[in-house]
Amino acid sequence: MILKRMHLIRYSILLLILLSFIGVVSSTSLTPVVTEYGKINISVDGLGTAGTGVIQVEKPVNATVRAAYLTAASNWGAVVVPNGSITIDGTGVDWDLSLFANCNNYWADVTSIVSNKIDNASAGRIDFTITESQPSFVDGEALIVIFDDPNQVDDNTVILLFGGQDPAGDSFEIGLSAPINKSNPNLLIDMGLAISFSYQPGSQVSLINVNNERLTSSAGGQDDGGGDGGLFTVGGLDDSNSNPADPSLSPSPAIGYDDELYSILPFVSEGDMNITVFTQNPSNDDNIFFSYFFMKSTTAVVGEGIILSPSTATALKNTQHTLTATLQDDSGNPLADKN
């Protein structure tokens, strides 16, 4: 007998279905722009600089690059960051997406720029030089690399969201392919944010609730930057997913008290199939323009979309196998009669 392991949600037909659900990036929300499944891992690092600085990638052992992206935010206001004005190791970056939400926010696929260097490097930290030819235009950048990682035990999910959260309050819904099993030792649900033009200690803060419980009242700051032109923070390398000790404390008493990398697990219950994340910027002067989810041992979708369960299976070749497709709208409600 020949057994065939089916990475079902990597099938091209499902990818076409998923793409049909991806909406136009909105200036008042974060929209999923990348969703990946499989034996994958992620590296995220941020840099707030006025000129030139180093941004890093953490490469797992024997991993290879599946995809890489650069996202950036201009200084406050309608400041334009032209194509090619930000370089990675001397190669200019051209933007694939942009929008205005109190700042101009930008997104680019940079796989072709960084993959060869990463794939040919040893495991560990890899440096890339970021240069801003017009540093007064830019607050900072985040480099996101998704790896094919043979060391992973189960299939994981990476979801990257780009846009501009509404300071008055905005939410997004995560739908899971299977009920939460908190006894699974490999289960992990982490969320990271990128926030520009935010200064702490000070009055500039954003609030985050998960499933109607307060996660933090002190998101923001300049953890990955400095003064004017580098007010920038990204939850990623060298940050901990330990959540702020006091979720009601606002603003943050010190840089790094809230590092914008969070664990969602304390806010979910056994058997949950949906997670709601709500953000609000009461100071009306933060720019939350990027978020990501790294979920181990589970598959998920954010916003309107479709997901299959089980995500992987083993079956006899040329035999039938039954899948369950779950569709949800932007609010996490079931979708019926969707073509």
C-alpha cells in the first residue's frame, strides 16, 4: 500500500479560493495580505532609524525562505516614501501596496532581494543594512521572513496583516480549523504589532482586548527606534511573548514594558473556534499598520475567508477523503451560500 500525506490547504484550488476572499486594503483596518500554512516558522524584526541601520533575520537550522516582506511607515502626515528610497543591502525596494491612515504605510515583497543571502547563510542571526535616502520621510521598517522549517512538528499558520487600524476602535476575527486543545504542548498563538509615531513614556498609547479581556493598555513606544524620525516599535526579535504584568497600566512606565509581542493563549478557552482582537488608540496619535499571527499546531484564517479541517491527513492513494470547509465573514459569523 502506498500512503500519501496530503498537505490539503496547500492545494492550488484552495489557494484560489482563499485569494478570492482577500479584500482590498482599507485605510481603517488591518487586512490579511499573506496567509501561509505548513511546516513553517517566522522571523520579524523592526528598525526605526534616521538614515542607515541594521535589521536582522533569525534563521532556523536547515530552514529555507518561503517568502519575505518589508513594510514601512512614513512620518506623521501625508509624507510620500518613493520607490527605491529605502534599500536593503543596497538594493532599492519598490512598493506593492500603500495607503494613507494619518501616515503613509507601505508593503513590498522582498523575497528576491533577501532569499539568496539567507538560504546560503548558517543558522542564526543574519544582518541586513537598511538605508533611507530620505530619512526625514520615514519612521521605520519591519522585515518579515517566512521559513520552510523541517524542524516543526505540526502544521503551523502565519497570517500577515497590513493597513491602518482605526484609532477610534477596530477589531478583527480569527477563525480556527479545529477547537482549541490547550493540552497540546506544541500549541502556540502569538501576535505581534508594528506601531509608528508613538512615544513612551508619554501619553501615546494603544489598547488591546482579546475576547473582551484587556491584554494591554500600553502598546506603542519607540522600542526599535529613538527620537524624531524613529518613533517605531515592532514585536519580534529580542522581544518576549510574556504579556504586560499589569494590563490596565497606561501609559507604559518605561521603554520595553510592553514590547508589542503577545501570547493569545491566556485569553482562549478549551474548545474555542474563534478569537476576537480589538484595538483602540485613545490618544489618537499612534499608527498601527502591521500585525502578524504565528500559530503552532493549528490552522486559522483572519477576517472573511475559508479554512479546511483537518489541515493534513494520511490516506490511501486514490481513495476518497472527507474535509470540512468553514467559511466566515469579517465579523467571524458563518457564511452561507457563498460562491
